[in-house]
Amino acid sequence: MNRYIWSVGLLLAVAPFGNLGTAAAQGVTTAAVTGRISDESGAPVALAEVLLINASTGERHSVRARDDGTYSFEHTSVGGPYSLTARALGFEPKTSTAFSVALGQRFVLDLALKRAAVQVSGITVSAESDPLTSPSRTGASTFLSDRAIHRLPTLNRSFTDFMSTAPQIVGRSVAGQNDRFNNIQIDGGSNNDIFNLGSTNGTPGGSMNARPLNIEAVKEYQIQIAPFDVRQGGFVGGLVNAVTKSGENVFHGSAFGYFQNQRYVGRDTAGIKAPVAKYDQEQYGFSIGGPIIQDRLHFFASGDFRHDARPFASSVQLGSSGDTTGVGITAARFDSVRNILKTTYGFDPGGFDAPTIPNPETNLFGKLSYELGTNSHVEVSGTYVNADRVVLGHSYRTNYTSSSSNLRDGYILSNSGYDFTDHTRTVRGKWTALIANRYSNEMILGYSTISDVRALPNRVPLILVSGNSTGSYVAAGAERFSQANTLDQRVIEFTDNVTFTRGQHQLTVGTHNEFFHFRNVFFPASIGIWNFASPDSLRLGLPNQFFRALPTTQRPDGPIADFSVKQFGFYAEDRFSPAHNLTLTTGLRLDIPYQPSPTFNPTLDTIAFPALGGKGVNTGSFPSGNILWSPRLGFNYDVTGDRQTVVRGGVGIFSGRPPYVWLSNAYGNTGQEQQTIYCNTGATVPVFTMDPNNQPTSCLSGAPSAGRPSVVYFDSDFKFPQALKVAIGADQQLGWGVLGTIDFLYTKSINQFFLQDVNLVGLQGSSAGESGRPLYGTIPAVIATATPVVTARVTGTYADVIRNSNRSGDRSTSLTVQVQKRFGEGIEFSASYTYTHVLDLRSFTSDITSSNYVFGVLDGTVTSPNLRTSSFDRPHKVTLSGTVDAPLDTRFSLTYNGLSGTPFTYVVNGDINADGFSGNDAVYVPRSATDISGLSAAQFATLDAYINGEPCLRENRGRILPRNSCRNPWQNIFNARLSKVVPTIGGQSVEITADMLNVLNFLDSRWGLIRVSGQNEETNLLRLVGYDAVNQRGIYANNILNGAPKNQVTLNALGSRWVFQLGARYTF
């Protein structure tokens, strides 16, 4: 395979040196200017000299027109103003008016030269073009200019804030695809969190609310849903492609400051007054750019600094008046636990009140641009980001003593939890050149390091103390999943694209190569977890449970995933026009990832698993060198010949990186990395100690409940995610600069992740009393510690053995109708409606493989799940955004997103199908009191009333609830900005701004609330307590939302309250 890679690379390297014509195609970080030089009769003017100059930087490009009069400039920097001049012997020179180009645009400019016996001063022609109607546009896309970025309302000043203005995007999900399957590029280099933890939203430092790039540095960016240019890769969802500002021949810059605090925030949500500490956010910074050498060397730098301290938000929060629904713990009990830990054990875990969460950030950017000469341009840029955030959690769990896996979370006191820190450093370089007047080359290099560390404010074991209500408990000390948790990433990229022409064909060959290194230390519970039945037990040092994870002799360092990935990409593309108003783009891309194999577990290899046809599991077998082929075809048809009516679209395959956190699970879960001890009876629980360096390594007398390791492995023929996309769209000029657009997109997965627990023996029966629910084990009449649910396992040495393979059933459709106007006559706006329908076999929303398995509702059997509504399905979205110049030098801007709520499923709290996982089985909805076991008449009346009030339950009586058939309420998100521009001296100005988040809540406190019944995909409705063998169904107790109200509002969350921000920005 290595020989194959080098052969392809050599082919791409030598291909340009044939007898070929002049280059022509915009780059991935630039634009293109193309057209035709003719005489007054329309005949081509061959070999005319065409000169393109950027007046602001001195950037110069020069080519000769081809025999048919056509010319093109590759890799023109975004922006302007540009002027184009054509000269030829026997003709008067002609120069265009000034124009600008947008990212990815193919700016078309034809010039007709007038014959003359003598050269005279040039003639000027007007030039204008809209990137929305560019011939390079095929699939749906959204453009955001520097003007729009600085005018639209934002409280975070991150360029990714504006992704929601794209009609097809909800949150970070593009057209219903998993939000981890996107690619974010800055100046041609990937700017993703490649490991892609869910909390990061796909950006480095996202878990700490770090911004990948401050908006002072953003020149322009576009969101591509389905670009059929094969140079664009690394995504199955969507592409966010941004370019940064450069210095110019004139010094320009800015200084800004924005602030918010608790005086500019609406009253607390849901009418509940929880004690909230001071809220304060200040953002300030600068930008400056200018010449070092006029027309040759320029610089640009920007800095954005954030001081942020905001209230902790939770739907489980003890109020000043006492116990709040869903807490189950009184203030007196909280205070008792805190005082015992302070006076007896010597550390302060903090209080129960909602603390202020600090979240500072430093964000710096710098860039140098150098004109080596005509047609040759070099850029070097870098970013420096530091961010920090304290993380807490307040949760309410039931039956938390039932297993070691539930020794977690709780109501975490304010000086516990963990401190999350991110350091991101990035350096990029780009060189564009036209070589020998025929080969256009774009080379991009990138290097990034990302370091995320969870630091513990108190390095002590996790202490859990039961609350006043069953299922509630106070948590203090080291959070379970942060006791050893660090992540370091190193990313190196190399891209090179060569473009040239042969006849009417514009050809591009290129390569994109990525080299990653990951080191993920993830060792939950490695310090230990102690559980106490009461504050008195804590005072006396008498725990009733102890759990700890320990390294093994085979892996004394524990479950550390330390591995490297190499991915080579090669592609070739042909752009041609069989007719003057039709542009076709055909291309083929192949990506080849290589990664090392995890440790081989010989024990698993000798076990005959029925799900594998009697074969064993080879944890050392790993997908490597599996080629991902991505053919694509795109078209752009100018129906009227004047860009008034355009039909465009394409079909192709898109290959993306997986979230490497999913692959890392295989390196740390071969069954050999760790062993656990769980001591849960009085005779086995060891002597309590707070010393983190002297925690027990075994239980006392009696046999401990030894933990069985989970295993994660991949099929050797597993392939990274791929999807087929079919797009068709049309653009119609409606007059007054308004463009009407309709876009349809169909996406079908080709290689999607599929999980299966192969350690199940298989179907053991079914529950006839619950629509034939499959059973993979046995459920006792009464579930207790001595009589648990028993899963039929192939081997008892291991718990779940999760196989990662591919399936291809997921699909989505999206239809968008939109009207928009680029800035002109003091106004810019966009209005759209999008309908989306997304189906999948499993929605992957977690980082850990077993969590993806258990947090995805099982609908069907483990081997053949049903295609159901995806967790990313948001059927309806209305999007409005716009900015307008108002009288008295004022500006008004707004963004509005109205969208369907998130889907969810009511589930059973327990393992009703006995597959070894609790909480991932949808409820059977009873038709009447005789259709369910375990509930009294009064209890059923409560359940029945709830079912009648919830349409998804009411409509599914007598059957198992289909996955994600329930939906949270509609959401309205309306933000606005009003600003006043105050001129100063020499054309400089100060803009005073007022931003408001959640304008609807400001108008009426009942509006703009984010109400939720179901969190994530699963919401408990019934609790399994046993099995009715006569009626072949579960025996249940009511568990309706743990007593919390339906459509509850998260307390202290800024998203459900209006927030006001004042600021000023000085520009020169």
C-alpha cells in the first residue's frame, strides 16, 4: 500500500509538466478572476496582456490571454479593491472599475478592446458580480462578509456564533448530520478539535468556551453544505471555511470593549429566585495592520481578552426558600456534610448555592504577508489561545446504589468538580504562485498543538453522601471522570494544489496529508469513590461502599490511549464548459488513513462468540490503509445567460474524519488496561481514608464484587464515515438586488459507525405482554442486590464487548426556500425556511463507546435496530438575519431562529430487555390499568394523566414507544443590535453598540424560555422493580421525570433570560 501511495504522489507531481495551457480555478482559501478578451466584433484577442492589481496591498497578477481570448487568475486574495487592465498591440488599453472578490468566488469579467492605430490612455468599464451567483457555486452555501460579522449581534464575539444564520444548520449540526462530522478551516488549515470530544463543539478549547479565532481577525467566511470541489474534504456534515485579514498599504486598526453584568440580565427564569453570585463579562482587545514595506510586506495582529464570571446554570438547584423540586436535599444536610469535611477531614468542598463560574480567555492572532513578485504571494500566520473554566454538575439520580457505575455525579458542592484548562497554538503558512505562466500552485502548511487538562481543586477521593430523598446525594471531592484526565494533540498538515488547462478543460491535481498524534489519559475513579449513608456515617468514617479502578500488571500506566494517525489524500478534478452558460465539475478524491493497532488480547481471541460465527475477538486487528473513494460531479447552468436564473447542483461522495475519541476507546479498552474493585457490603468495605496516595487496593474479608472490564474493538475492514450527497438548487434574481433561492439536499450514509455487543449469547425470548420486546437474559420477580437482572453472556470474564463495524442505513432530506440581499443601498438581509427529516439507526452523542451504546435507545434488536428519528432531527427552522443603516448614523441588526425542539424518548429506568444496559429501553405505553403490572389505581391514574397530556405517549398506547417520537417545545431565539457611529478625525470613528440576547424575553418574561421535558435522548418514565412472568411484562413503579415538572426551564441559564451588552469599537 505504501508503494501505491508513493506512485499516486509521483503521478500528481509530474502531471503538470506536460504540454499544457494556463491555469484557472479559485483556491480553497482564495478567489479567482476569469473572463475573455475580445475585439468589438467579439473575436478573441489572443496573447493580450492581462494585469490584475490589488490597490490596497500591491498584490499583482499577470497572464497572457489564451488563443481563444480567455484568461484566468488563480489564488487572488479575498477582498480588494482590484482593477483589471488588458493591453494588446493595435488596441486601446481598457481598465475595469474597482471590484472585490469573495472567498471561493469565480469573478467573471469580460473586456472588449477597441482597435486603434496608436496606443491611447485607457478606457474604464464597470465590473460587478455577486458571489451568490458565481459559476463555482453548486450546492447550498452561506457567505458572511467582514461587514456582516461586525454588524450582527453577538455576545461571545466568536465567528462560529454566526453559523446559525445558515438555514441548514441547527447548533453545529449541518443538514441533520452528526455535529462531529464537520470540518472548520482557517486559511486552508483544519481548525478542529480532531479528537472531537462532544463538549468542544468540534473546535479547540470548545469545552472551555474558547474561540478558535477572534472576529477582529476574520476577513470572510463561508459555510458549504455540499461543495462538489474535490479539494474540499475531511467532512461528512459541512465545511466552515474562513480566511483572515491581512495588512494593507494604509494603517488600519481597531480597539474595542464590551461588557455585561447582572444588572443587565432579566429576572430569573420560571419565576424561581435562586441565590446567584455576581455575574460579569468583559471583553476587550485590539487589531492593527499596515505596511512594513509598501506594496511588498504587510502585517496584521489582533488580540481579544475575556474576563467572564457567570452564574452556574442547572435545573436542579436549591433555592433560598429551601428544597426545590428535583433536589431532594435540604440546606441543613448540605451544611452538615460541608462542616464535617472541613473540621474532621481538613478540606472545604464548598457550598450548595449556585456559584459564579470563572471562564477567562486570551486569544491572539498575527499574520505576515509578503509579495515575492508578480504572481507570487506568501503568508505566515499564527494563533495563541488560553482558556479556563470551572465545571460543576447538579444531578438527581434514582437507584444509585444498584451498581458501581452509578457511583458518580450527584449535587456537586461549589469547591469540588474540576478546573478545565486549554492551551492551543497554531502556525500556518501559504504560498501561491503562477509558474511559467501556466501552472498555478497553492501550497499550505499547518502545525497545531492542543492541550486540555482537568485539574482538581481538591485532590481527594470522590465522597458521596445520601440526601434526604432516595436517589439524591451530596458530592464532594474529585469528580469521577476527572481523577486522571488529560488530552494532548499534535496536528501537522500539508496541502498542495496545481491547476492548469488543456484546451477547454481546467484541471487540478493535488494532495492533502494529515499527521496526528494523540495522548489521552482517561482513568476514571483511579483515586477512588466512597459512599456514605448519612452525614453521621461520614463523621464516623463508616462508608457502605467503595469503588476504585486500578492498573494491571500488563498496563501499569492504566488505560492511556497514545497513538498516531497518518492520512494521505490525493485528488484530481476537471472543470469545463461544454456550453458558454454551463459549467461542469468532475473529480475523484481518495483518502487513505493509517493508524497503529491496539494491544492484542489473547484471551478474547480464544473465545467462540456466536455473533461472530464462532470466531474470537482480535483486539489487535484495526482498520488501517482502507481507501476512501470520493467521486463527485457538480454543475452550474446559467439558464438565461446573464446570471438572472441559475440552476445548480451535483452528486458525490464525501469522506470525513471520525471523532478520534471514538477510535481511542479501542486503545484503552482491550480488557487488559485496568481492573476494578467494588466493595458494597459491611464486611468487605475497607477502612476509610482521605489520603489520595494511600487508597485501598482491595476489599476486606469476603469476596469483593470484582469489576468485569468492557472491551471495544474494530473490524479490520472498518471504514471512516462516508456519505452520498445529492443536491439540486436554483437561484433567481428578483429585482432590487434580491436573490431567491431553493435548495434540496439528500444525504445517505455509506459507511456509518455501528455498535454491537458480541458478548450477548443472543435472543433468549420475548415479553409478549409488551409487544414482544426481545429478551437477552432473565429478570427476577423482584429485583434486588441478591436477585439482579441476569444477562446471558458468552463469557463472564468480560462485561460488554462492543464491536465497531459499518452500516449504511442513515439518511436525511433537507429543503430550503430563501430570499437574500447582499449589502447595498444600506441594507443586507436573509430570510429562509428549512424542512429537514433525519433518520438513523443510532445517534452518536457521547465520547465513550459504551455511553454511545447505552445513551442511544434500542429500537428493535441489537443486531437489527429500526431506522428511526435521529437525535439531530429538527424538522422546521425559520431563519432571519439582517442589518440596515438607519437615520442619524445608526445601524440596526437582528438574527432570529425559530426551530422545532429536540427529540427524545421516554424510557424505563432499569434493564427491561436484560441486555446488560439500563436506561436505554423505550417504555411500553399501557392502554389501561390492566395493561401494566405493579401500579396501584392511584399510581396508574397519575401515569394515565401524564400519558394523555403527552401526544407521543397518547398516540402509541399498546406498543413500545418508537425512538425519538417525542419532542420538546418549539424554540424562539431572537437577538438584536443597535449601534451609533460617531465620526472623529481623519475618517476615523467610534461605534457605540447595544446587543440584546433573547429580545422576546425582554418584551414578555413568559416568552423566549427554553423549556425541556426530555434531556438528551432518554427520559425516565417508569422504574423497573421486577418481572410478571404470568403476563410476560415488567413490574414497574412510577418514575415520571423524577418528580420534576414537564417542560421545565433551566435555572440561571442565560439562554432563557434576556441579556444586555454595551460596547464600543474605535476604528481607524
